[in-house]
Amino acid sequence: MKKKTYMFLWMNVTLLFTAGICLAQIPHGVGGFILGKNISEYKKSIKAETALPIRYMEYLREVEIIKTEDFKSGLICYGTCLNPGQIVRIKLKYADSTKKFYDTLFERFKKRFGKPSEWRGDSFHIVIAWKWNFTDAENNHISLILQHNTKDEEEKIGNVVKLTMWNLIEAESLCFEKKENRQAERDLKGIDEDIGSVPLHWDRLIPR
């Protein structure tokens, strides 16, 4: 009986230890930047004057990083609606742009995070990109992409790492959408009130 009890306890401890290791392997930051943190915590690491809204994603802004020994450039993406300043995506370009460096890095990524979830490069392998998908203990949906590119000018040239927390981006999008809808309702109400307060000139309201 005691032997079975010890065996049961040992299995539980092993499972907890293994789970801890698995959770520890889910990435939340790179290059000193951490998803979910506020961009204001990194004033010394970014070029604040470069911050710009992302086209067609007005609820997000991107700011350039200051060059470091490991990363020659990068963009930090953060929210502007639900949690202003909260980092939702990190995109960094490694200082070493060689394929040899990428191959070494890819093997180290696999060792730490396991085999990638999907291929994100092109069929000709001009752009080599592998993606990992994770869900952490707080149910955050995180993606990690490691990319190598030397020819496609529409993609980042060199070796790039992208780390994204998708549920934070979705929350920012929903927040912005609600605000837009409320503003549209206010604008429409204002138009209705204006129309009701002055005589209607139907010739100006009907297409001709």
C-alpha cells in the first residue's frame, strides 16, 4: 500500500515538475522587451520620436528601438485603446544577417521551444520562416516567428524574430471598434438634430 502511495506521489511531483518546465519554455520577451509590459518602461531603449500609428490598425502604434550589440533594428508595437502603451508585439532584426547564424539560431530555438508549429516561408525558400504557437498559464495566445530573408524586399532583410500576444491585439481591436461605433452614433445623432432644426432642402439631399 505504501509503495503505491509513494508511486502516486512521485508521479504527481514529476508531472508538476514537467509542467513547470513546459510553462517556462513559453516565451514572453526578447531583446529585453516583454509582452504585456508598458512601453513607458523602456524609454531608454526606444526612439520615442519615431512612434507612428499602424496603417489600417489605428488601435496600435509602433516605435523603433535603439540599436544594440545584438539587434541592429526593431519595432515595438503597443496598444492605444484598452491599455494604452501595453506591448503586444516585438519585432527585432539580429545584428548578424548570415544564413549560418540563422541555422544555428533555429537549432537553439528548437531545443528550447520544440519543433515549430508551422512553416511560414515561401515555397521557393527565398524567405525562410518558422512559426511556434503557445498558450500560457494565463491563457495568452502567443506566436513566435524566426525568419531569414536575403532577397524579398517586401519582407525584412536578414534574420528577424517576431513575438506576438494575439489576445492583446484582439482586445485593442475590439476596444477601438466599440469607440468607433459610439462616435458614429454620436455623429449620426448630431446630423439628425441638425436636419430637424432647419428647413429641409430636398434637392440637396437627393442624388441628381
